Amino acid sequence: MKRASKFKLLVASIKGHSTDTQQCLKQIDPGSRVIPILKGAWFTQRIDVISGTIDILGLRVATYNRANECSLLVKIHTEAGRILHSSVVHAKDCRDNSIIWIAPDNPIAVKGIDVYVSIKSSEGRPGNNLGLWVAKENGSDLLIRKPQGYYGLGLRRNPAISSFPGLGLELDVRVSSFALYYRRKSIQATGMKSYNQPVLVWVSDSPLDSQGVIFTSLFQNTLVKLELINTHLGFEISKLAMVLIPATTTQEIIRKVVCRARQMGVPVILVVERGVIISEQLKKTWHNYIDYVISVEAQSAFPADVNSIVDLSKTALQLEEIRHQLIVRQQPLVSIVFSVCNILIWGQFVVESLVRQSYIGPIELVLVGPSDSYDCIQWLRLVIQQLSNQYSRKQPITCSYVTNNSDTNSKIWQLGANAAKGELIVLSDSGIFVNSAFLKAHVDAHSYRDCVVVIGPVVSLDRPDASLAKLCELEQDIEACQLRALNRGPIYIESFLNCRVGNLSIRRSDISLLDECSVNDQKLSLNLKAILLGYKIYENGGRLKFASEAIAFTVGWEGGNKDSKDFLFDFDDCSSFLDLRSQLSTLILSEKSGLVDDIQISSELVEGFNVDKLKDQFAIKSLFSRSPLYARYNRKLRVITYRWHVPHQYELYKLPYQFDLMVGLGSPISEFWDFNQRPMPANARFITPAQFNEGLYDLAILHFDENVLSYENTNGHLGVEWGATFRWFVENIKLPKVAICHGTPQFHGQYTPGYDGDDLMSVIESARDKLVEYVGDIEVVCNSHQARREWGFKRSRVIWHGFDPMEFPPARYEKGILSPLGPLVTSRPHYRGYYLHQRVFDETFPKQFWPSQLRVPDPDVDYFGNVFALAKYRNYVNELRKYSVYFNPTLRSPMPRARAEPMMCGVVTVNADNHDVDMFIKHGVNGFYSNDPEELRDILLYLLRNPEKVSKIGAKARLTAIEVFNYERYLAEWTSLITDVLG
């Protein structure tokens, strides 16, 4: 059996290069985490960015803890070799394992071009060189090339290129963009039969004789070629027909291999041999890695449409058929449902926008209307035929008609969806046209199987702009369309309030939700029905996935003409809406004026509407509230700051200001945004000190904790670099400042497990005094009243956390107790309440009720940046809301977010009595608190044995959290503070 080797690829690539280049290549160890940059070669890699602008680029450098006398020449360029930026990095300016930042003079727009970075050193040699770190899960492959010659840095015609499959540099790319792209790499159309001997890669670290009968049957089959790939080696996958992964493989290895396979359009098959037990984690997350499952025995853990039992005498033929099925599945029939209203006005324009789709799969139009409008379908079919010929469309667009005998349009979607034949159904209307990537974006987004519906931007156009030329112009700038459609900003991007007529697709398997959103004798407009469908999905905890590339356009009013108000919110539906979903009024009240902005309601309609006829006058009037939430300035405020506490900053950046986060000041935590925790808001970006011009900013926001000046009290956990960025801001920036304190005063035993001295838990006053004096007259925001009292800053105030209820669906109460217990807890046991946790859950606590730790699965391997972060955040909330009770033993954390977030979902919290808990929790009504281990234990057991009490108390906890921790209160208090500081 052949074993592919990165070393063999390396040796083969050396031939034909110059002596220096050959020497450089020989120094590369494919298994190393660092690549030495030696003279004689360019090291080139594609920057994997789809849209936006590249603000800065980071490279993690290794100095090998020695003094090197060399430099790196870094060039950012196009595939053709056009230089976009050039700079030099000197070894003396680098620290080992730190990030060097490359800051272009102007942001580099990546729309429509491939951008590369190339690095070389003229002095690098063994013993005197810098190294660059290798990525754990790389994107594009590293290219090693001869020094610049006739072809320059261009890649298209330069023959002197060596590729290293599976090996790539660790690039930290900071991009200004919040567009969400779900571009699925298509499986190669060439079938296995097209190869002389199709190659199947078997991924394993174990020998063949330890595998089962499926692999044995393939190895003995002369029609295919089975290669064993050790997971620690790279492999060339572009010529492969399929990747096979044993079900016993760890998910870490699966992710690494699948990431590579997805890039090349090679399907990945999970092989389940006889007797193999599928892990619970794999059952939940298989769709993030696997295209199909084959097994010896029936597997109920996977859907039937991706699961086959193997006939060992025909294994190779079955794999060929599976590959064909996967290719066909990439292009499902898409049905588009809309009414015939105004079809003669907009029909040709709408159809033309569909005929010119980049999606090459079949399309079906389903028209719904009265019986006397049936004749229009003949005209529409003629238009489809003419336009299909004009655009040379290969796949047919079929057209069918469904009669609506009702006197209302509220049943259009049910009637059309039930008659539709497509696997994917787009719920639209007659006057809505779409960009050329619309259907491809919807199909790709659904292909990941992690959402119920897909939504996207809906842009309203004036009638004079409703032309194909205008459509072609607008679709060139996807981010501008998104900003135009979402005038409240991207923080609500997957809210059910963003469900719109014309840009909403659902799988056939989920169309029963349309019936659940209908009530007899209710006349709901399609706009309201879209929101109601979104709310139903939100209520059930399903995901509404926003695809930026799917853009729909509607025709709005022209010069005050209200004839086109079909596309606007129908106020006559509001009473029915609240009748159908009374609990929605709580969310509406928390949103204040939000719904108005989201649905783009005209003030003329509001003024002429009789609010008194609505059932819940207060709730609806609050929708129309126009009282300003934020202080208004003549321009957008600019804030200079740095990364510290990602979840906290995610909420703070919902303020309508520009936040620039500075890197390169010495604190490793401030060098990156942690996408595992939250998405990075669109109004935040990273800058380097060289890009900072203090005169362009209005305010500085600082972040710190108790350790920034006294790291020596952390028992070796932290070093002097921990507070470096904070200290630089205090000592160098002269702007008005606000500082956020994320901790409480240091105390004896804080970082010492088992400490039992007489001064345990007592504040280290010298450290507290030192920090209070250092902060001086800067206004400090504390997270709790208790923390504010303990610190005694000269100027301070308390602002409790704020959360958006849209991001926290109701709890499901499927599991028991959730409680933190891990390295973060055990490293600071007195701070995090580890010993209280031990006393509560002692040997007498029933094992069947033992608490769980939160484990959040990673999303699909294709996801990166904010696409990854949004999905990971959704996974976090979905895991959180499965539980019934959250036990919070923390003793010293000021207002822990982990206590408030479960409350937002309605999970009952049982807490240690500290940090303002008695100010918002009524013991036994909407939660519990105590410092007595026995009482806490009794409360937990009472709740688990009385689930009806959990749901009742949980509902009250959720209402309390929505009111107390609402983000509008939080942002209003921050606005007041900033107004005070700026005068």
C-alpha cells in the first residue's frame, strides 16, 4: 500500500531550482510548526479573503530566542504580480512567537481579485534567520518560488513554483467587512469512472489489519486504488476521487483532513465498521464534516438521505453512485412561490432577474392567484423561453399555476409551497427581483444543514431605479446593499425581524411551519407572515441564516405615491399579530423603536394610523416611539481602544460609533479578536500604532482588571506583558478617557489552590491602592455595585451588562444542572468558588443529578471569521438553553455574564450570594441565592425533582433578565456617560 509523503513532494520540488533555493527547501521540516525564512526563495501564500478591505496583516514570527541580524521583505500583491504594499521587518524589532503587523498605507480592496503575500530574506541562513509559524488548519497552500526574475511576483506564468499541499503560514488578516458568505466548493464533476484507477484516500494512523471489512474489500478491489495517508503528513488531494475516514477517528483529525478536502471539492465519506459505536458528539455535528456515511449495519444516528449500508461485493460501485448523488444534490430543484398580483407590470423584469442567475440547477416558478388570472401563465412561459434563449440558459425554468380561492393573500405561501416540487422553496412576491447570485447563495447556505430558513438583504428602490442596468450596478457592491437594507446595523442580522418577503427560503421538510403560523379567519399580509414565521423559528431555537450574497430588490414609493405599499408593513395586522403571539409583546417592548427601523415604516403611515383600535396600545405605541436613544453628534464618534473582554465589547460596540482597536503594544490578549466567543462588529477594526493619529479621535476606552499593575501576585500565571497595553494608553494618550474595570481587588490566595492562611480572601490593600492611584481621575465603569464599593475609585459608576433578547431564545429544559468546572475555575479556586462547588456536590449528592460542563461544538469546517463566529455563538446559546438550572458558585467575579446569560434564556439560576444578586433576584421567585452549601444543595435537588417549578421560575427569570439586562438600558447608560465625559 502506498503511503503519500510530504517529504517526497518536497524532494521532487527541489529539482530545477538554484543552489540557494535548493538549500532553502532542504531546511524545511514538514512536521515543524515553524518555517525558517532563508535566502534564495520567495515564500508566497494566497490571503483567503472574499470581500471587504484588508486593513492590516499579521504574521507570527519565531526568533528562536536569539539575536538575529536579518530582515524580511514583505510584499502584498495580486496574482498578476501588481504590488499593493511593500515593507521591511527587521529581526531586532521582533519578539519570539509574537505577531508582526503589516499595515498598508491604504486599505486593500479585495473585490474581484486574488491577493497574495510574499516574504523573502536576503540575509537569512541557518543560525541567523527568522521563522514564520505554520497554521493549524491552513487555507491556501504555501508556495516556494525562485527569487524575482522576468515574471516578477506574478503567479500565472511563473513556472518556478513549488507547492506544499496541506502546509500554510499562520496569517492573521484583519478585514473591514461584515458580509456573510456561504460559498460551497462544488464536488468535481469528473466521476470515478473517468480515472484509469480512481484513488481513494484512507485517513488513519493505524495499519490495515486493524481496520474492518469495508476497507479490506476496497483494498482487494483492483478497480480502485486505496492510499493510506498518515494524518500528520500533508497530501495532494486535488486528483483524488474521495476521502474515506474511519468513524473511530478523532474530530480534531477529521476537521484537519476535511478542511483540506473541501477546498479541493473532494467528497468525504465516513466509514462505520461493524461494532463501532458512534460518539454523541459525532452524532450531533457530523454535518459539519461529512458528506455521506457508509456502514456495515443500519445507522439511525444519521439521516436516511446520507446513509447507506454497504454491499461488500460492490463497495467500489456503491461509492461511485454515492459520488454521483452528491454531485446532483449540489443542484437541487428550487421553487419560487409568488402571487400574480402586478405580474403584467413586473413579470418580465422579475423573470429576467431569475434567468440570469449564476445558479445552474433547475428552477420552478409557482404562481398563485385567482382562477380568472390563469391566462397570464401562458404569457409568462413565452417570456421565460425568450429570455432563456437570450441568456443561453441550459437548465429549464418551468412554470405552474395554483388557484387561490380565498379573498386574501395570506394563504399564498401555503398553497404555493404545497404545490411546489422543489427541495428548496423561496417565498417571494410578484414585484421582487433578485441579483444574479441570489439562488446560488440560498442553495449554498442551506447545504450546510445548520439552519431552518435563509434570509438576506432586501433593498427598496424608487420606481425610476427599477431597471436591469440599476440592478447590475447595485449587485456589484454587496456590502453597500447590506448596509442599505439593514439600517439598524449588522447586530440584528439574524433577527426574525429581518425576515422579509422576497428573500426567505425554506426546505421542503420544514414547510409545516407555514401552517403553524396561520390561524383561521386571520388576514395576515405576507410581510407580517414572514416575521411571524421567523418568530416561530426563534421561539423553537432554530437558526435564521443571513446570506449577504442573496439580495432582493423591491419597488418602493415614488414621490410620495403610496400605490406600492404592498411591500410595506400592514398596520391592520398588528392586533392579530399580538393575539397570535402574546409573548412577543415582551420582546417588542424591549425593542422600543426597533421594529419601526427594521421594517422601514414611513412616518406618514404612522401619523395616519389609529393606534387606539389595537389590543395592546402601549406595546404598539412603543413601536412608533421616535425618542432618541443615543446622543446625536454632527459626525460619527471615533473611539480608540483595544481588545480585552470580547463578549463585553461585542455588546458595547452596539453603540453607533467607530471603534478602532490598537495592536502591537505588548499585551498578547490584545492582538486578536476571539471568534470563538462572539462575532466582530462591523464598526470595529484593528489598527497599528503607526496608523494611530490622536487628532482623529474623540475618546479612549480602556480595559483593565486587578492584575495589570501587580502581576507578581498571580503565582506565575501572568507576566509584565498582561497590563502593557493598558499602561501605554494611560501614559501616552491625552484624549478624554473612560476605563472599564473587569475585576475585583486582588486578595490573598487568589491564584493559590489550597491556600489556607489567616489572611485568605482578604484584600491586598497595597495592590488596590496602587491601582486606584494609577487610574487617578479617569472615570471608571464597574460591573457591580459591590465591586465599586470594594475598589473605591476616585470617579466611578456602575453599568450592569446588557443583552439583546433576540439572541437568547427560550430555554428547552432538556438537561439538568449546568455549572462551570475547568481550568479557569481551578486556577483561581477561591475567586471562582471551586471549594463551594465541591461542598455542594459532595459524595451525598445523587449521581443522576450531577452537573454538566458546557461543551460548545464547532461549526462547519468551511466557516471562518464572522461566519464562524456567528455559528459558534448560536451553538453556544443553543447548548446553554438545553439546561434547566445554572449553578453559579463564583464568589469574586463582578456580575458574571455566565449568570445573566442563562437568565436571558429562562434557565433558573442558583447563585452564591454576592455582587448585586439580591438586587434583581427574588429568592424563590425568579431564582435563588445563598452561601450555605446545604441550602444550595437542597434548592438544586428540589428544582430537579419538580420540573414544573423550573419552567415557572424560569419564565419569571427570563422576564426579569429582559427588563434588567436589556441592551437598550445598557447602551443608554453608556451614552449618558460618554456625553458627560465629552461635555
